[in-house]
Amino acid sequence: MGGRVDQEEQISAASDGKAPRTARGERTLRKILDAARNEFGERGFSDSSIVGITQRAGVALGTFYTYFDSKEVVFQAVVRDMSALVRDHVAPAFKDATDAIDGERRALESFLQFAREHRDVYRIIDEAEFVDASAYREHYETTATRIAARLIAGRDKGEISADYSDAELEMLAWAMMGANVFLGLRFSVWASEDSKCVADVTSRMLRSGLQA
Amino acid sequence: MGGRVDQEEQISAASDGKAPRTARGERTLRKILDAARNEFGERGFSDSSIVGITQRAGVALGTFYTYFDSKEVVFQAVVRDMSALVRDHVAPAFKDATDAIDGERRALESFLQFAREHRDVYRIIDEAEFVDASAYREHYETTATRIAARLIAGRDKGEISADYSDAELEMLAWAMMGANVFLGLRFSVWASEDSKCVADVTSRMLRSGLQA
DNA sequence: GTGAAAGTTGAACCGACTTTCAACTTGCGA
DNA sequence: TCGCAAGTTGAAAGTCGGTTCAACTTTCAC
């Protein structure tokens, strides 16, 4: 699963030439990364401070600069961490799906549950749009590409209408992703409503449309 | 139109007890508000500065504090301004609609055009999630309520399936709004693609769904 | 056990921004 | 026209947080 990737990410998490070389260093880097996630999640990027992060981590201020060049760089590292977390949480939802549209329904339900349990993560990824636009873009572009690939595969299996071209399904992937994000914001982050119910209604619409 | 509302907003735009009392003051407040919109749109909230705003406005630093208590307060004023701008741009799109779903298609196309022409506005509203959460929430809640009301009216006219309850249409309003926002981000802000084409595909899906 | 490399520390420095304010200018009402 | 309230000015004080660095401690390969 994510094992290999995680290790690579842990090494590349720190700024260039700042990777830890001993077990102690690795432990400290991990503490800072976790502290940063909490700090950013609770206070938002601009109200977060390096002092705040290092205090939570229980290390001295200067230690931060052993691993990172700036606040922006930790934020970026945290976003990439979180992005992988969302992906890995949603991935297993597809295994019992009866068809492509049912798969998307399960994915949405799983995402809504994740959003409810990790409001801070949700907030961090969203805030990346303004702090680290490239990480934000990367997160949503890979997500959209993954959705589009599933839709195209579904169409080729005859589960989704053959009227939609590849390019059209790519557009619709963005629409579905946006819908999911806003449903998460409204029905998981702002208020905890029944994930299954929200996913079911959305899926019904996705399957047959709105028309009478 | 927005005339009445705009006047009210211009007065309430400044902080409490800081409304301008002369024509000159009103002009200066307007200059600061416009400058703030440009500054926030170009640099984002945290990279924006009061100095930057007053320089763009061509007034002295201290003048800012004649009308506003802080950077957060101007930001809030700007967001409310922009929110009204989006609404007023999209509103006329409905007048030639053939049915409820066609109305939403026209609204989306109009929104996509707006997003392309006002990338800065788009950015400002999105950033409000982190700077002034209540203004952000207000913007999207009123927008969702407006969409839901149109869907319910459409259902009651027999244009939208009677299978959907009021509560379900309210959920779907959030889904549609999220879809619109992400389509705007991807196909208008990041890359200028044909608004009509994007709106048509989305509308087709909305009408009949994805299923083969 | 030893020494060099890695890691840690926090006071001090630095720059950038917000906010204040007393002197000054403008413009409106009488 | 005059006087005063409203508005404007920008230097300077105050604040805050990022970043540096030289002294110190720990780790680990040999």
C-alpha cells in the first residue's frame, strides 16, 4: 500500500539537504510534522507560528530550522501528507461496488465520514489554495484524474452512457469532485449529518438525473 | 436592482461609528474599498498590507483608520461587496430559460464567464473561508438557498422529478453549487475554456444522469 | 571508550507590519 | 467670508514573529 510512498515522503518531507540522518533526527522530524498539522488545523496558516509548532512538539525554536527552511515549506509537507491520507481512506470503498456509479456513491460516503472525523485535515487542504497553490492544484488534479479514469472505465464496461466522450467525463469528474467537497463542508464539517443519506441522494441524481 | 442595497452597504461598509459624513469622505472610502479589492485579489489576504492598500488608493496610511478598525474589517466589507456582485451578474441569466434545468445551465454559463473575467473576485470569496468564516458561510448559504428554491419551484411545476423531497433538493443544491465552484476554478480561473461547452455537458448530466 | 558528525538550544537580531497621534488642510453651513 | 467639524497626513512608536548562530549535548561508527 502506501508504505513505500510514506518512507519516501518522510525523507523528502524536510527541505532540501535537511533530511535527518539518525533515528533521533527522524523522531524529531515526525514530532514537528505532527505538531504542525495540529497547529495549522487549529489556528489556520497565518495565525500559526513556528514558536507554536515547536512548543507543541516540545523542541526548541532553532530545531525547526534543522529540518525546514520556512513555515511555507512545513505547510507544504503537511498538505502532501494529508492528501495521501484522504486518498488511502477512500480507496478501499470501491471493492464491493456493484457498478461504477455505486463505486462513486461509496467513495462519497467514505469521504464524508473522513471529513467528519478530520475537520482539521479538511481545513488544511482547503487553505492550501492560498498558501501553497501548487500543492492544492496537485491534490485536486490527481483526484479528478482518478475519478475520470473510473468513469471512463465504467463507460467502457457499459455501465455509464456511451454518449459521454473522454473529455466530457473529465469535466464531469471536476463537477463531481466539487459536489463532494461542498457536501463535505456543509454536511460533515459544519454539521454532522448522516453520510449515507447524503451520498444516496447524490448518487440517485447522478444515476438518473433530475428531470421528471 | 442593487441600487438601494449598494447605498446601505456603502454606509455600513466602514467600521462602527466611522461612516463618512461628507462627500469627500465618501469618495475616500470608495477609493480605499476599491484599492483593497485589488490588493487582496492580487496578493491574497496575508500578503496584503494596509500600506499597500493606501498606496493604491493614493491616500496616507493614517486615513485608513478613519474608516476601518483593521485589515479584517475591510476584507469583510470587500467580501460582502463581491458577494452581491456575483449574485447580480448571474440573476438575469434566468429570464429566457425554457425550464428549471435550463435555467441552471444558463446560470452556470454566466457564472463561468464571470469567474473568467473576475479571477480576483473569485479568489477573495474563496479566501474568506479562512479570514472571515461568517461572510463565507453567509455567501454560500444564501446561494444554496436560492438554488434550492428554484429546484423546488421547478419540481412543483413538474419539470423536476417529484421523487425528490424539499430536503433532498436542498442537499442537491449544495452539490450543484460545489460542482459550479470547482468547474469555475478549473475551467475559468486556471484555464479559460469554453463556458458554453462546460455548462452544456454538466446540464446534460443533470437532466438525465450518467447511467447507460 | 573516543571523537567526529549530527542534532539541539534559546537569546538576540531583524525586518515588516499595524496602529497612534498631534499638526495640518479642506470644505461646508451660517 | 468665517469658523469649526471633518478629514488627511506621515513620522514614529510599538508589536510580533521569522530567522540566525555559536555554544552545547547526544549519538554512533570504529
